[in-house]
Amino acid sequence: MAEARFMRPLGAIFPRGNRLFGGSGEHGEVLMPPWPSVAAGAVRSRMLSDAGADFGAFSNGQALENPLLAAALGTPRDPGQFRVSWFSLARRFEDRVEPVLPLPADAVVEDHSSTYLFPTALPSSLRSSSDSRLPLLRQLKVAKPIGRLWLNEAGIAAWAEGKPLRRPDQLVTTSELWRTEMRIGIALDARKRSAADGALYTSEAIVLNQLQHSDQATAEIGFLVRIEGADGVVPDQGIVRFGGDGRGALVDRCTARWPDADIERVARKKRFRLLLTTPGLFEGGSRPTGVGDDGISWVGPGGISARLVCTAVPRAQVVSGWDLARRGPKSALRAAPAGSVYWFDEVTGSPEAVRAGLSKLAREGFAAIADFPDRSRIAEGFNNLLIAPWVGD
């Protein structure tokens, strides 16, 4: 059974991701939203603490005594059933929490209208060696798109149906969610236990809005996390250490409505769009798990197959981090960012196999096909997705 939790940082946070800095006078940039591994680390550390586990022994691979906790967390080298199946920004109203996602790469919003990119085959005079189509924008007149927009619950549903996106009913601006502040810091000399000479630096900090007025009610901004495979051991409330700086965040049990995939429609039309809700770590770079060496043929769960027709992937990220158990850095991997969109058609397989395979993909993400890059990264919440009908069906 899935466990939903709302995390609300108590103050400023510094989600730097892979954007490191180290020299004097340098500037540290933030990454929003943070990687899902931030939430996974916060929750798992709190689970170990609540059980009174020996962190050192756990890091060295010793099995946990609590059978429920052992089944959920396993060991650092052999993870258990714990998996973050959803992580996003969120708005909490009095009785529920709604997820907030980055604007998908196939959606374009202008001042008074919105439209979608559509996979288009280029004329023969412009074709390249690739058989893939390009995501092109069809508009009556040239207009500058609006950036820094996010989808609320109604916006996610509208995107899934290919309907126009409207402000403020379905779209949220970055300024409604958080503000960026500049902080000045001084590096410390570990030997002298004092400030290091000439090591002054600046760093960005994220402060989530305390209260955001909407038509529905007053909302708090935080993070929504859904956890699978840890029934009975996920903390219901209290404080967790959020991120590498150890900033405090309140965690509470919550109720959320999750986006549903219209599997029946996809199975009937035999084509669909796929949206990454968390960064995708794929062996082929931005090419998703299951796609063959030809860059087109795709094999999904249960032996179903399809053709990758088109991709809309923003600039790649690099995901790394620090492994506390191994006391060293995690491997740096190129990632397709959340909001990337992939178009598939020619879905083949029996009707039952297609429905079962796509349902498994929607539920488990690309972990339904392979545990790439490894089970630890899958447990941290990477490679999660939404499935939606092809716009224009």
C-alpha cells in the first residue's frame, strides 16, 4: 500500500544538486525541485532513527532486527522494497494535498492561449539519417512563450487530455511557489576550527511561500512524496533532516489524488505520450529504457512493443550525490530532466497484454522494464512517469 507524506521545510533550503562550487568568491546555484533522493534519504534516515537502529552497523551491511524495517530497507548494497514512486512540489489545503509538476516540454503557453508540440515528419529536402519526427509548434502567429510555469492538479488533468492550459485555474507561477534569496557564507578551516582566510562566498537559498491565496482556500507550499513497500514503518509526523545541509522539515501524513492514466484509451488507439515526473537515468542518455540500438523500437513490460516516434527533452542534467553508507561520491549520471516528453505509436501485443503492460509501466515507472542504473537509484525515486493519450486523438 502506498504511503503519502507532505514535507514542509522549516526555513530556507539549499538544494544544489550537482552544481558545486568551492573557490573563494564563487557563487552556488540551487536546483528546484530537488532530486527525489533528497526525500528518500530524509524518510529512510528517520525510519532508522525511530527504530533505534545502529547507523554504523547498517552502513556496514548488518541486517536490521526489525523485520518490517529490514524488508523495507534491506541493506545499502541490497535495497529492500522501499521505493519513492512520486516526488514533486505540492500545495496543501486544509483537507488535501495537490501535486505540482513542471510544465511539460510539449506544452507552450502564451499570453492568452496555449498549444502543444506535435510530432511532425520533415519534408524530404530537410530529412536527416534519423527516422524520428521532430516536435514542431503549430501557431497562427508568432508569440513569445511564458516561462517558469507549473501545472497544478487541474493542469495535470488538462495536459493529459490535451486540452488548453489556462491561468490561473491550471497553471502556477514560480513566484507563487517560492522565492530565491542570497546568502553569504564563510568557509571554515578544519585544522584551526576558525574561519578560513579569503574564503567568502555567496549561495542561493530557496524559501517556500508560507501562505498562498487561491480560489479554493489558503495553501501551504511544500513537497509531496509517495512511498511504496514500507507499510507500517513510514513516519506519520515529526521532523526529518532534509538535504545535505541537514535542514529541518516537518513531515505529515496526507491525502492526495494522483493522476490516472487512461490505459483503455491508449490501448484502443495504440499510441501514447509519456511524461517524466522525476529525472530519467537511462543507459542511452536521453533515450528511455527499453529502446533498442536503432533508437526507435521499444520493448515494454510483459513483452509489449511500440515505436518511439519523437522526443522533447530539455537540456540534460547530471545527477550524482554523496553515499553516506559507502562514504564516497555516487556515480555521476546524465539525466533527462523531469518534464521530458516521449511519443510512442504502433503499440503491439494482445489487448490484455497491452493493458497489463502499460498499467505496470504507469505504476512502477521504467523500473518495470529494468533496474537501470541500479536498485538504489530506483528506490530513490528516479525514472517515474505519467502515461497520457496522444494529443490529437
